[in-house]
Amino acid sequence: MTDAAASVPVRRLSDWDAAELHTLVEDYGSPLYVLDRERVRENYRRLETAFPDAEILYAVKANALGEVLSTLREAGAGLECASAGEVQRALGAGASGSEVHYTAVNPPARDLDWVVDAWADGPELTVTAGSEDTIDRLEERGYDGRLCLRVNPGIGAGHHEKVATGAAAKFGVPAERAVDVLADAADRGFDVVGIHAHVGSGVSSDQLEAHREFVARMGDLARNVAGVVGGLEFVDVGGGFGVPYREDEAPLDLESVAEATREALGAVDADLTIEPGRYFVADAGVLLTEVNTVKEARETTVTGVDAGMTTLLRPAMYDAYHPIRNLTAEAGDGSIEAENGPAGRERVPQTVAGPICESGDVFCTDRQLPASKRGDVLAIGNAGAYGYEMANQYNSRPRPASIVLADSEARLARRRETVTDVTRPEREARSASPTDRKNDHDRATDTDNDPVR
Ligand SMILES: *Cc1c(COP(=O)(O)O)cnc(C)c1O
């Protein structure tokens, strides 16, 4: 085991072995997600070192691959789940009820039904409700287990408005109502265990003051609530630990964040809980994609690749920056630095674009990269978080395969989809009996299937 001190705070795209990645595309095709399991472990250990007294949950929605869940579980993390499907995955990865927090955001009835069923087998499961309706609906289903209240602190943070959830009315009960709501829930027999807020993704060192203010409010609230419901087990301040996407961006200073958090929380007789997602997996993953088109346009050179916004949505959805390398050019040149050397390729501004019929389907605009050639393999960095998870089948495009690097070998962790996978639900609908068709809505979280691994 590597100890935390030996683990660098960020793994840059330039730290990956170009030849090794190149071989993976030759073996498994393109586009291809690659995830390094050891890096996920290192990220966990650094966080554990900075927050030795905190309970650490992994926000599964960042990357729900079974191997990621089992790796983080084994390292000591609990699992924060955003849906019944994620709870199903968590249990499938071997988690017990006590390791699972289910955060219900406008939960569909079938999610609540499924989770309340799972609670019967794992009564230590925690449900985080973000509205009084959700508490009522849990009660209607006979749930009187561990309940946490998601509050809306009225402060948002984050790298893009679409992920600044703290101030959005959608999430949580207004903090000023929390004491009443929880006192009422305790009266109704719920086991009130915690309060929760997540102020959005992308908390960074220069937003430390906002973080401090947010945590201080949570500390005050925890003291008020504890007085009314007779004690709290934990105060969950969410995730949102930022990672540097740009090559020149400094990594988050975890120690300062941890210190600010402890200080701001003040004295509370409850555990601190954090639930980062991105931080564990972002720099543990890359997306590999092959160049199929090089086109001189009027204003730029367009490098067409086989991955698109359906493979990695973040640039199109959040204007997110992801570093890019041309692995083939580097292999040929020996070094990217040899840009003007005899074998080196010249760097030219390029717009790297995918195969989707949308103008937003670009990974970068006018970025200086070694001149691309058809057949080159590009690596897109920091793709381990919200990469495959947000992939979709728009344009009838099957989702890519995923490789896990572990114990110095590469393993296919999820096969590439085919068009047959994309069209299967339609064929099944045509061949199903009328009764099957009507009952289909119950199958969204199908308990008859083996747990998803
Ligand atoms: C998405 C999410 C997280 C994780 O956010 P990151 O930015 O990936 O750390 C944590 N908690 C909740 C409730 C979330 O929705």
C-alpha cells in the first residue's frame, strides 16, 4: 500500500503512460474509458488523512462502476446514492444498509418503494429527505427508520450555475424550517439522525470563505436541532471538493479545507460527514478517442473524433475544460516537447469535435495541439467523474466500453454497447404481451434481477 504522503495531490493527464493507453485502444477499440483503481484508492487515503475524524461517503453518481464502488467501500467509504438504482448498485457491491445513504430528490414512487423494501433487509440504511412531502411518503410506506433532513442553506457554490445546488429552491427544506420539520418527524416516530446540505460542485480554495460561512450555518443549525430532537448523529456538509481541470490550476489544498471545516463547524456533539464524488475519481480516469477526420476550415482546423458529447457531456453542458493529448504524435516524436525537432509535429490550433449533429459537440476550440492525423489516438483527461455516468445514446450512438487498470493489468469492466443494445427496448415492447406492457413501469428497478454489479 502506498501511504497518503506518497500520493500526489493531483494526477495530471501528462502523468499517464502514452504507450500503455495507446495499446488499450488497439486492444479494445475506441472510444474507451480507462480508470486506474489505485488512483481512486490514493484519492480516498488523502481525504481520509485530511479528515481523520469525519465519516466519508462516496457520491456514487460521479462514477457508479461496480469496481469503483467496491474499491471505495473496501477503503472505508460509505456510499451516498441519488436513486434506487444507485442503492441497488451499492448493495450489489457488497455494502450493508449501514454503509448506504439514500438522498431522495423528488423521488419517484418506484424508488421509494424499492428503498423501503431494501430497508427491511438493511434497517441501518439512512434516507435523506429534501422536502416534507418525502417524509410523508416515507411514512405512508411504513418507513420509520433513520432519517436525515436535507436543508437549503441559501448559499450556492460551484464551477457552473447548473451545479450550484445550495441556493436552488429545488434542493432541501429552507434551513429556517428545519427545526420544526425534524421535531415533527421525531414525534412521528422517525429516527432523526442527521442534517445534510450540499452546496454544489467545484468548491475551490478561493471559495474557502463561502465554505466557512456555509459550514458555520450548518453547525448552528445542528446545535439547534440537537436541542429539540435530543441529539444528532452527524452533520453532513456534502461534497463539491474541486479538482484542477486545467493543467496550470493548483490542486485543492485539502488541509486548509479540512481546517476551515472543523473550525467553522464549532463544537457539536455529532460526527462530521462529507460526501465527495468527483474528488475520488476525476483524475483516475481518461477517455481515449480516435481521430477520423482532419479538416481545414476557414477559421480553424477541425479534428473530428469518434467520441462526442454523448460520450463525455461536460464540455457541452458546463463549458468544462478537459486537457487533451495526442498519444500517437507523442509516441512518434518521443516527446511532446520536441515540437520543432526533426520528427516533431508542429502544434496548430485545433477544434476537436465529435460525431454528433449538434454544434455544441466540441471538446475544445482552437487549442494548440500537435497537428492531428487520421488514426491518431487522443486522450482526454480528468474524465473519471461524470463521464460515463452522463453518457447517453443520442443519435443512436452506443455507449463506449470501460477498462479498469488494477494490479498492473487492464481488465474490461464494461463492454461496449452495440446498436442492438440501443434498440432492444423497442423490440421487447413489440414482442411483449399486453399485460407485460402495462406492468413495465414496475421494472425500472427490477428486484427479480441479480443485483447490478
Ligand atoms: C453530486 C452530489 C455530491 C457530490 O458532488 P461532487 O461535486 O462530485 O463532490 C454529493 N452530495 C450530493 C447530495 C450530490 O448530489
